Amino acid sequence: MNPGVYVEDTGRGPRPIAAVSTTVAAFVGFAQDGPLTPTQIGSFAEYSESFGGDVPSRFLSHAVRGFFDNGGVRCYILRLPQELCRADLDAKVIQQQAAVVLSPLEEYSDISMVCCPDEYSVPGMAAALVAHCERLRYRIAVLAAPLGAGVSIGPPKEVQSSYTAYYMPWLLVDDPRAGAALEVHPGGHVAGAIVQNDLRRGVWKAPANIPILGIAGLTHKINRQEQETLNQQGVNALRNLPGRGILIWGTRTTSKDSVLKYINLRRYTIYLEKSIQDGTQWAVFENNGETLWGNVKRAIDDFLVNQFKNGALFGVTPQEAFFVKCDRTTMTQSDLDDGRLVCLVGVAPVRPAEFIIFRICQLTADAQSCSS
């Protein structure tokens, strides 16, 4: 046992699985001042105190303000070094550095969304954000089309992923100093609205038909025909609809996968998998045998029954809504020999109402890596 680690014997029955948070965002960008390490804040006032005010032609402060204006609760700020804007640096060097500067965010397992409102000031930043999310598996990247982009140009190949939510157009916010509207990246406002959707309705609900608050307008008016084109490309439109205001009017990822093409479905599977993965960590202290398998299965069953009761899963009965397998059919002899506990979980979300199956692997005593 490691020094400082104490295990209390509380019985060998199943242990409840707690739902993980889905409402913590991380914003990456250029600020006036402040630390270059991830800093957690709970209000725009805290941001201003630590990082200063607006920076010309940079959008981090506007994104953070928009996040809290739209219902965001908590986020991390990762200030980018100004060196990433040096004109004398090679674009490939900047791209490599963009990936490196994101690495401190890997330590924070509560982050569910990442956004760089200054993504177009750093070559390769958008692709680095998507690669970061794909590698960590439990967060999505909130990106935007370039300012002024046409509806016929979809997301570039390097950001086409089920871990990407891509929006257009940009937003207009009042700028009292200039006496005119300022064009800003929509990522922070969208992330705040997603948080409120999770809190009020649930992470399995589509984050669409939601008003965007704290803005003066949009840089481009998207009509119904353009909306249909954007949907096919995996772009989520922000629209000003008469009598209804400015709304998020799309819920697609940029993935070509027919199952994981919806943001709420991707985020809900992340939520389920991470909750189960984190909630069964206690298996590391148990012998890998039938008693453990039964306890783990019951714990997952209980968690998914609650999801069914909350209306997140499709079916008349829990048996129609999900299944959990944790026995000799889910583990090879090599798994047993190496102490790997493997569960197979299938769920039928309300949409698309077909089973999505994922694999949970936990290490027990004397276990080898789950990746083998």
C-alpha cells in the first residue's frame, strides 16, 4: 500500500456510483496579465482581478464574460504566452507549441469543455484542441468558423470529430468605449448556455433552441436554406428568429459518424462512461473474481436505473433501456491472469434510441495495463 493511503473496510456490497460534473469549462487565450498556469474562477470579476481587462483584437475576456452571462458556473483560464503571436516563428513551430501549452489542462479531470476564443490567432490551435479532447476522451472542443466565413465552407478536416462542436456566425457585443458593436468569438457564450442546459434539463438534452444572452446581434443572418446546408456539414447555426430572439439552432458534432453526430449524445456517453469509470475505482482493492464482478454489475445497474427513471434512456422498462455484462464472457483468460476487470455496458439514449456500447476496464490487484 502506498504511504498515506488508507482503506476502510465498509463491506463487500456494491458501492453507489456518483454522477460526474459536466459543467466545468476551460478557456485558453491571450490576456493582459496573470498566471500562465490553469486558474480556476467562479465569476467574471475573478477573471478581471487575476487577468485584467480586454485586449485589442483578442477575445478571451469577452468569452469568459459571455460564459458567465449565459449561466456558466465555474471555469479554468489558461493564459497563452505572447510568444505564440510572434510573426517570425514558423507556423509548424507554433502548431507544436500550441499542443504543448494545452498539456497542463490534462491534470484537471473535471473539465468537460475546452475553448480557445483566440483560436485564429494561433495556427494549429483548433486542431490541437480537438486532438487534446480525443486523447483525453472526456471533454469536447467548442470551436467557431472564421469570422466572415461563408456557409458553403464547412469545418476543416483536422477538426472533424465527435469531440468537436462547431458554431457560426460570430457575435456582436456592445463596446461603450468605441460607441459601436464589437465582433467576438461565440465559444464562451455557447459554453455558458450548454452549462445551463445541463443544469436545468440534463446533459442528455440537446443544447439547442437556447437563447444567447448579453449580445447585441450576429455578424451574419442565417436563413433556413443556409441552415440546412450547415446542418449537413456539422455546423451549428446561431440564428436571430423573429419574436424569439437569438438562439443556438443546431446540435451537431463535426463527425461523419451517424451515431455520434449529435453533441448531446457524445456528451452523454462521456458522462456515463466517466461516471462509471470513476465510480468503480474501488475495484483496485478487490480480488478479481465472481464476487467482485457481481458487485460491480449491481453498482452499474443501480446507476443506470436512475438514468432510466430520469428519462435519459429509451424503453418501457430498464431491461429495454440498458444492459450490463461483467463475467467470463467479457474477460479473456489473459484479462483474468493479468487482473483486468472488464465490463460491457450498452445504453439506449432517448435519441437515437438505439444501443450504444462501451467498454469499462478497471485494474485489480497485481493488474497489467487496460490498454492491452
